[in-house]
Amino acid sequence: MPSKFLYAGLLVSLLTSAIAQSSEQHPPLPTWKCTTSGGCVQQNTSVVLDKDSKYAKGAAGSRTADDYAAMGVSTLEDAVTLYHYVKSGSTLNPASPRIYLIDDAGKYVMMELLNQELSVDVDYSQVPCGENGAFYLSEMKADGGGSSGGAAAGQGYCDAQCQGYCCNEMDILEANAKATAMTPHPCSGNDCDKSGCGYNPYASGQRNFWATGGTVDTNKKFTVVTQFVGSGTLTQINRQYIQDGKQINGGSISSCGGFGGLPGMGQALGRGMVLAISIWNDATQQMGWLDAGNNGPCNTAESTPSAIQSQHPDTHVIFSNIRWGDIGSTTKG
């Protein structure tokens, strides 16, 4: 029979875990869930740093607003800003933060987006060649997978590159001021389409579509609307932009071979996926798969992490006014 000391030890352990989880100070980021009949209703949502955020002073589960700022993350009203580099004394550190959207119960918000749309206002004006301000969906578990602290401590990341573990990933935006791509990465079990079936307007021949001063002028804020069309089965992913009151057709994806394809991606969207937001650069390929050669106007020399840190120490991306719901409902009014 277990002793009272064992019970006491278990109780202390549980209390310590609960206190650690509840002491996390998540920066608030209100979002909106929309329907065509009822309009948009504000959600009491916040953001949480990934558990491996390396420059935050506090341990996962006990981080403060100052720790989030030390990792390059700040919120103001409905906007979140992510800085790639942060200062610690006289040293400039590559924080490269990644955050997730959570609800007021400390669980990841599960966006069920089959036959729905997701919209966000973006500012990529300070994101140069070689950087990636990413806004995407991952089929993570709502509770973070049962690890210590759970979702409230930023646990449980996964993606189609099998970081953490393998899971479906839908890249809404991988972008900087010079190039962009939207890419489904469906998975079949632990086999994932790591390359994905992306759409990049520059690669499709639209050289001045997404550019500073382009059709979508990346020097100014604009709205990105992504629609996941299909009742029961995902048949098409459509992209629209809104800037200066003008609606701009941004292309579509209607097929995706292997690993379950678009139907498999649609099943994940129907089950619910977690919103992830990050900013990072690429020491291996200098982000050439996104913005160089046939994919964009950038070159290796300007896109190395050392060049970016030297020439663009203030690089940051801003996402705001996040809304999801019925197709046609998120941009009304």
C-alpha cells in the first residue's frame, strides 16, 4: 500500500506542474471566427512560444511578456510582430521565433477549414531576400500531445518535414518582400510530401506580381485570403489579395499528387489544424527554393544569414486581423 509520503509527493508534483503551466503569460492576440449569417465574433485568443525558444529567459511554462519580447515576439491589439534578431546587451542574437495560437483554456485553437477561408493582414515590407515570414497550419494535437506543460508551454510541434513528428502541413504564406508561395504538404501516415505542390506567382511567370511596387505591393500592408473549396472533399485552394480597396486574384491549386493529395489535405483541414507563425532564414539553401532563380529575383550573396544580420538587423514581419470561417465571410464590412 502506498505511503502517505508517496501521496504527498505526487500531490506536490501535480501542483508544481499546474503552477508552472498557469504562470505562463501569453501575449493576447484577439482573432475572429466568422459566419455568413452571424458575422464575425471575436475570440479570446493568445500566442505561445514554441517550447524550444532558446533566448527566452524563462523556462517553458513560466515565461513573461519580457521573455516573449526577448524572443522577438510582441502583440498590440490584433497584431503580432515577429523580429528575427534581438539584442542582448551589445549582442545581436538570431531569435527566429515560432509561435502558435491558443485559446483561453490553454489549448491550441483547432481551425476546421474545409470549405472555409482564412484571412490575415500582412506587412512584409521589412522582410528581405533570404528571410521567410511564415504563416501556416500544422496538424498538431490540441493539448500539445500530453508533454509537460502541454499546449500552454508550446509543446507538441510537428510538420511535414517530420520535425517533432510527421504531420500534415498547409503553408498559407511562406514569403518575404520579393517572393511568396502557398504549399500543401499532405501526409500518409509517416510519409509526407516534403516538397509539396506549391504555387509561386514568380515561378509561374508573373515576375512583377508580388514585389515592391508590384501588383501586390509588398511595401504596404494588404489582406491575404485563402479559400479551401470543397464540401466533403477538398477540390481547390484559392488565393485572393485585397489592397487599397482592390481585390486581386492570386491563383489557385487544384491538384496535388501522392501522399493523399488534396483530398488528404482536406481531411486534415476538416479535422482541425493549428496556426503557426514564424520568421527564419536558411543557412543551407539561402531560401533559394522560395526566392531565387526561377522562384524569385534574389541571389545567394544577399541571402546568407550573415548578410541579412549585417544589412537588415531590424528584419521583422507583422500579421494582424486574423479571421476564419465561411467562404466570403471574413472580409465583409
